[in-house]
Amino acid sequence: MQELEVKYQWVRQEMENTELREEVRRRTVLSVILISLIALLGILMMALRQRNQYQRALVGTYERLLDDYRRQRDEQDLGSFNPRPLQSSMTANGSTTEDEEDEESLDAADPGISGAASLEGIQCYEQLMNILRQEKLHLNHRFKVDDIARRLDIPARRLTQISRKMSGHSFTQLLNRLRVEEASRIMEDEHSVHLKTDAIASMCGFSNRQHFRRVFEQVTGVNPGFYRSRTLPGSNT
């Protein structure tokens, strides 16, 4: 009887020890999980804080670019004689468009294009800009240098050279800058708040939304959606 009692006590003690070890193990696992969750939460909060700081810095940069563009657009008349360094006509993927390749080949064919601007060139460029600004021919996406060259009674080659000489841009780039200028003014007009970006792109001579977005970013430094959100809150995109 005494032996049974001893054995019973021993078994009971073993069961209690096992339960105690299991409880210790569970608490250890829970502690590890809790510590891991706290550490993960801290990492996430730090990442979120850094992301917010990056976004604020990015938005600040975009806003400065937007303000710079609007100031330059309002202060600087693209129709005035203000030669700029020649720039490569590169698209977003590093290639040139077909129109700009043609224009660059025309420039290369005439070494004299880098010389001093002639009175004839200045007058021709002023005529070109007056017609474009008054009649807004560039808002038709099918508009080409040949169309205006015939009207000015000047070879397309020469008009292309004059355009690059006077503005620092190819003829296609010049048209796109004028189109972006028109689009930016539409976006700032409270009466156009209902217009979607696709409609504005079409109105301003761009053949599709992707082309419009790419050119708009190249000219202004910001995308059309950001521009609208900052200049006319509540507009459609």
C-alpha cells in the first residue's frame, strides 16, 4: 500500500512537472512571438515614416517644378528670339521619334545652321509663332512642318533649321511645348474642371494619352494628374 502511494505521488509529481514545462514552453513561445511582433511593428513604422518623408520631399520637388514651369510659361514668350543650346530630341525610352530624326538630319545637312541668326530667320520665326499662337494650328495632331512651310513660302528644310536655331528645339518639340502650354492653361481653367485628361490631350493635338503624359512630363517636370491636382483641385483625371 505504501509502495502504491509512493508511486502515485511520483506519477503525480511527473505530471505536474510536465505541465509546468509545457507552460514554460508556451510562455517562451508567446514571448518570442510578442517580441518579434513588436520588432516588426517598429520596422514597419520606421519604413512608413521614411516613406512619408520621401513622399513629402517628392511632392515638394514636384511643386517647385510646377511653379517654375508656370512662372517661365507666363514670363517667357516662346515666340521671341531667345536662342538656347541645341538639345537632343530624345524620347522617354532614349530613342528619337521619326519626325525628330528627319529634322535632325535636315540640320546636319546644313553646317551653317549654327551661325549667327539672320534677319530673314528672325522674321520668318516671328511669322511662324504669330500664326501658331493666333490660329493654333498645332492643336491638330496631323499638323506638320510642310503645312506651315507652304504657307510661309519657304522650304520645310529651312523652316526646320530656323525653328531649331531660334528656339533651341526641333520643330516637333516646339509644337509639343505649345501644345503643353495650351493643355496647362486648360487645366487651370475652372470651367474645364469636368474635362478628363484624354479629352484635354485630344483637344491640344496629342494623338493619345500616353504621348501626352510623356511630353507633358518632359516639358513641365510633373505628370498631368499632379498638375491638375495642384492647380485645380477637384478636377477629373
